Amino acid sequence: LNFGWDEIHEVAEELEHIRSEKLIRELESFLGHPETDPHGDAIPAADSSYKPAAKKTLRQMEVGTCCRIVAVRDNSVAFLQYVNTLGLELSSHLKLLERRTFDDSLLIRIDKQREVNVSGKFAAHVSVRPEI
């Protein structure tokens, strides 16, 4: 629907209170029956069941690990805009190149193209799934 992930949270909060079953079905169909929301969290099925994805934070990964972003744990506009400035999105590939013990910052490679430094705080709010 052309909303950035830094914009959609507020709209989704409003939509949660709409009780039109037809609107819900039509939105699900239009969006291709997604299993996760724009921030990577599982969307419950019609019977309220869901399978939370197995994931860890980037901060928990070992140096040398390749992984894919599957969710963010901070939905604040400031955090999501920061993620955008790094050029990251759900499904971005990361490789943890270095962990600096002094300040817990990390050097990561994004999509096999560029390297950036990120804080430990950032890494604690990004959920990833290791790639084999």
C-alpha cells in the first residue's frame, strides 16, 4: 500500500480496531495473505494461531556468521528511519565481520556490497536468521 515500515505502525494500530470481516479478507487477499507484518512479526491465522519464527538478535550472532534480517524489535519511527538510512530492510543479507568489545559495536557487510559500523543497541533490536 506504499507505506514505509516507519509509517505503517500507526496506521496498523488504527486498523486493529476495525471489525469489518470483509475489509480484513480483502486486505489479506490484496497483500497476498502475508504470514508476517511489515516489521517481521508473525500474523495470526483466522483461528488466532501462529508460528513464531525462530530468530535471534544480530547482537547474539558470532563473528563470521551470515544471516538475513527477519524482523525488528523496535517499531519506533526514529529506529525505523535509522534502519532506512543504512539501506536495510527485511530480507537484507548481513555478515558479521567484527565485534568491538570496547563499545559492543559491530562491523557488518550488507548484501555483499558495503560495510557499516552499527551499535550494540542497534544489533539488539534487529532479529536475524542465520544462513547456511
